[in-house]
Amino acid sequence: MSIASLALRTSAIQTLVGHTYAGVNVFDSAIRPLDELIDGAAVPVIVVQTDDSEGHPRGLDFLSAPRSLDLIIEMAVASFIKVTVDEGEDEIDIVIPQTDEGLEWTLDLMHRQVLLRLASDDVWPTLFRDFAMSCGKVISRRGANSKEGVRFAARQIVFTFEAALDPAPGGAPDAEDIYGRFLDAMKVTPGLALQEPLVRQVIRGNDLAPWRQAAALLGIGPATAGMIGLSAEETPPPSPGLVLEGVPAVGGEAALPPEDPGP
């Protein structure tokens, strides 16, 4: 995958944590099978992962080629849930039972919670939409299991996004840039602050001159960069001008003494 897929997935996870019936049980690309993850869980769980990615380079421009990316948000529930509903001055507790119908109800309601949360205006949802850019397709897939002692219902929401490009290598992202805002959000988010310096270092890489950054995005070397007008040489320092003994230099050229008009 790439830095862009990491940023998209991380933004989606942070958007959902604490804002659905799953509470804080939102996982990043869980390796364990879903039946093991949900077994014994008293509340629903959500797993977010990036899946297939398809780029369309026009040569060797792997970093800057347009591409699509699948983001999967998988929800699972294995038990009843109790929800507190605000009814004006009163609060009532509603229990959604652990029946076939009840589990499906929970997934339907969580599906709605996920979509509403992704459209909200906080820092992380805004970053998510900036990285997602545009959505070409959304698929919902149902799943379930009632064997081997683990009974649960599950649903996948599969988004296909025309995702943001990876950042240009060789320089720190600007504070107003999407990646600069992503790093700033990481720094103040528990669980991500420790990883922020690592991600920043990988994004920046080795410092490169601007023409080399552009060449890297295009997937070309110095010779080709020179042929298309990108400077393949570092800008030389200004010349101090010629200095002849006893003759001051003016404007980078030697100032010759006036000719002797003669007698």
C-alpha cells in the first residue's frame, strides 16, 4: 500500500472510535478471524482495512499516478445491546435482543452511524474526506456465522475511492497541506502521538532540491529531467565577477581603465 492508504485508514478509524455502538472497539486491519474477534464480546466490533488498490501510471510515475483504493469497514455483533435514548427530559433504555432480527437491527443502525460520522465536521472526518477525495462505488455485504459455538452477524461496507496521491518525497509537508494536518492530528491523538515522528520521517525522506522532488513524482532521472526543462543541476552560487589586479570588478565584469586618448 502507501502513505495515502495508511492516512485514509487511520483517519477512518479515528473518525469512528467512540461514535457508534462499538464504542472504542474499532480495530485497524485485525489479523484474527472475525469469529475469534467477536467471540465473547459484549458490544459490537468494527474492523477498518484498506484492500485492493489500482493505479494508472503513464510511465514510471508511481507516486503521482491516479489510482483507486478500496476501504472496507466491517461490523460484527454477537450479543444484545442496550441503548440509552434521550426523550426530552427523560432517558429510556432500549435493549436490542440477541435474536436473528435483533442482530440485523443492530447492524442496520450501526451502518447509519458510520455513514453519518464519516460526513461530520470534526478534524478526523474532515481529513478522511480529504484523503478519500471522491467515491466511485459503495457495496454492502452481509455475513453471519452460527457454527462452532460462535453466533454472530456481520456486514461489510466497501468503499472505492479515487484517493489522494502520496506526498512528494524530499521535503517536510507544509502545515496547511493535507499531510501536514494529518501529522498535526496524530501528535495530539492518544495512541498515535508516538508514531508521528516515524510517519513524518518516512514522508520526508532525504532532503531533495525542488527539481528532484518533481522528478521523483514523475518517475524520471536527471537526464530526462533536463530534457523536459527541469534543472538537473543545483543552482550555482552567484559569480563574484572577474578581478584583475588593480582593477575593480563592476556588475560581475572587469571594469577596464579608459583608453589613453594620446597627445
